[in-house]
Amino acid sequence: MRSHIAAPLLLVSGICFSQVPLPDRPQSPAAYPESEAAAAWRGLGASYVRKALKDQTLDRDPVLNARVDRVMAAVGATAAAIDPRFAGSSWKAILIDDFGHGAAAFPGETILVDAKFVRKLALEDDELALIFSHEVAHVLAGHATEKLSFMAEYLGRDKLPTAHTALLEFLAQDFYAAVFQPRAQSQEREADSLGAVLLYASGYDPQRALALFDKLEQLQTGPEEPGPQVHDTAGARKRAVAAVFAELQQTHAHRGPESR
């Protein structure tokens, strides 16, 4: 993943991606072609949208949708400038009531967003941009493909001959998510780090964006969600993302404002 974006990022944000602190973790070779894995995940994303259409839970608020479209376009344009694989791509964010997740990214440049989550936290544009940057980072880093490679590695490619069968098996039992939890946690930390770079390069205000974690911390005061936890605490995430922002700002201070 780093080889795809290091040079373009040098042009976009004035700092080499290798300077951004990312967790060290083993990278297994992909078990399935990237196009095949992406198609499997796109199919899952499309099924969520079809269900929302059937249940009439697509959010139709024109004001909120216009805000989301504007922020998503800015973050998507930054991703396209950073990673040539996504040059010319059109990213979209789709608001769904009661989606059940704050947001989730799918290959195919699509992010599904829980509209009630956005309203409950009264998210400002800078905070939305940080969420979208985090989700885009998952796609740029190939995290969805890595989940399927894990399944092939865990059960054997002979039992999971296609990316589609690997995805179905992964979704079939919570047990697999529990086994994958350490890698998933590394993925989330990586998405936070890369997402911070995307946010910074997109021109949104880093300090205002950090307010997102204060709002998430309020949500964490309730009962812990069931299942394996893959995110660090909101406070720990805020410190990690703030550290990336500080490093980027320090670098640009040395190089001059024209580097951003």
C-alpha cells in the first residue's frame, strides 16, 4: 500500500507517507485477485443499499445530503490525487437511517453512513471529513481484501475457492471476527493514521476535526457493544491522530505554506 501513494503524497501534502507513524504488522500476500475481492465486497455494499431502498430507509434530507456530497467529493478528490489507482474515481457517500454502523467503506468508492449517527453527534463538516478520510483509508490500504485473505489462510483456499465464498464464510460466524480481531485493530489504527493525512491534505481544519473523538467518547460512556472491539478508545485515537497532524504541521512549517 505504501508504494502506491508515497510519491503522490509527497506532491499533495509535502510529506512522504513513510514518515507517518503506522503500525508494523505482517502483510500476507493476497489470496484472491484484487478485482475479484473488490467485486465481492461491492456486492455486499449493494445489498445494503437494496435493503435500504426496500425498507425506505435511505435518508432524503436534501440539506444533509448536499453537505455529505460536498465533503465526500473533497475527500475523494484528495484520495485520487494521492493514489493513482483512484484517479478519476467518483466517491459517493450514501445516508441510511439505522444502518447500524457509524460508517463503512466498500471497494467501488462507496461509503455507507448511518444518518441517525450523523444527527445524534451533530457532526460538522470537518468531523464528517475525518470520518470519510478514515473510511477511504481502509479502501486505499486494501483492508477488505486482507480480510478475505485471512479467511483463505485460516480455512484453506481449497475450502474457499473464490473471494465471494470467503466473504460469505467470514460473515456467517462471529467466531471469525474474533480471531481476526488483532489484525482488525491494526487496520483501524492504520486507517486513523492514513485518514489523518487525507484530512490534512484535503484542507479541512484538523483541530475542528478532532472534536469528533470528544463526541465519540460520550457514546463510549454507555454499555460496551457486544463482540470483539477493534477500535481503541476515543481518547487514544484522538491522541494518535493529533500526533500525525502535529508532525504534518511541523513539516510544513519547515518547508513553508506553499507545500500544502
